Amino acid sequence: SVIIRRFIPSDLEKILQVFEEAVRKVGAKYYDPEQVSAWAPKGGLDKEKWLQSLSQNITYVAEIDGQIVAFGDMTSSGYI
């Protein structure tokens, strides 16, 4: 079963992994290489920037068997 819960800072590494995999594997089917590279650069994502954003936003993660499989966030102004 899927568990939906609020984000905690220790989720960051797994969220970044889920995001990068989604962009590089699924996104590569729909976007050109430049777009994929812009979203998920080879040098890695800015962890501090991501942590700040996810912490400030209303952020939820979805878990299956204790593993984060998805996440979503929304700003206080409603931007998803």
C-alpha cells in the first residue's frame, strides 16, 4: 500500500534520486537532451537549494514498503 506523509529533511537524498531518475529516464522520451540536462545536470542538483525549497513549501512524499517513490510540493501561493 502507498503511504502519503509530510516531507522531512532526511528524505532529501531519496527525493533527488527519484527526481533525477524521472527526468533522465521518463523525461528523455519527451524532451530533448538540452532540456533533460537543464532539469537534471550531470554534476548533480543543488542540495541546499532543494532542501530550502522543499522545507519552505508544502511537501509530501509517497512511500511503498518504506521507499520513497514520488513527491510533490506546493508553494504557499498555490504554485505546484
